[in-house]
Amino acid sequence: MAGRKQFDVGAALDRAMRVFWQRGYADASLDTLATATGLGRGSLYGTFGNKDALFRQCLDRYATVHGTRYEEALAAHPGDPVRAVAAFFDVTLARIADPSVPSGCLIAQSAAQSATLPEENGARVRGLLDAQRDRVRAALAGSSADTRALDEAATFVVAVNQSLAVLSRAGTPDEELRSVARLACDTVAHTLARPRTGAAPEGVTQD
């Protein structure tokens, strides 16, 4: 409409996402969000709803952007779940090393603050963590390990992934983060190589 200021909604959402990423939900004030997006409070509410709704949209945008990268990494090594997990961690390490984005991880930071989040927002964070676990679990499905081992390995990978983000925010050097990722891959390899529950010991046949 002539005379009406136009703005890029996606760009504004990205800027709001960075505020939540850097400050956390509680410390991301409406004034800070308005300044970052270039919108007045009225326009902010009119475009995104209240702060809770804006936060959920930022979580979803973050998960979409980075989730796609995780999916591509996990799918790049069919039949080799350990390499897939290593590629998964590489996505996180590359984001951590990227100076153009805030340190840490929006989901990890939000999970740490879950007790103070509104119920719906806390549930959204939990759902995103579950989705990440489901991606990893699917990548491990080709292994001969039993269901319990696969479930445990997937949960472990997500836990380490979130820990990498927390450690990076505390200033842990890249070489130490990569060491954690390597040890995690070794643990996954060991877990997937365990005999299946109920399997006979090597050299012993079952009737």
C-alpha cells in the first residue's frame, strides 16, 4: 500500500531470534526485541503476536534452518551410523565456530531455562529436542544393535550435542569440543557393537 512502510518479516524474525539466542527468553525484553527488529511495539504485536508467540516462532525458525543441516549430515552416510553421528556433530561444531551467529544454541539455552518458560514454550523446546533425537535414532536404525541400545545411543548423542553448545558458550576451546565429539563417536560405536540382548556369547550356539 502506498505510503505504508514495508519490512521483511523473515529478516525481522531472524533478528528477534538472535536476541533470544543471545539473551535467553527472560532477558529478551520487548523494548530490545522492538529495537532489534526495527518495529514498534504495536507492529511487533500485530506481526508476531505477544512475546510468547514470537519466541515460539523463533524456535521453529531456528529448528528449521539448523534441522535441515542435521538431516543432510545424518543422511550423508547411509549404512555407517558412526560416521553419520560424526557428521551430525560437525554441523554443531561448524555453527559454534561461525562468528556470524551467537555462541551456543538457542534450543540448548532455552532447555536450560525450561523451568522459567511459559508451559507452551517449554513444551515446544521439549518437542524440538525430541525431534532431534528422532532424527538421530532414524540414522542409527540400520545398525544390528537392539532397540534399547539404539534408543540409548540416540539420547546420548543429543545430550552430548547440547553439551557442546553449553561448553562453547562458556568459552571451551574448539580442540576440546572436538575431543568431546570424538569420544562420543567412540562411545556410540562401542554401544552399537554390543551383542544384542539375548544373543548367545561368541562361539556358543543356541538350541
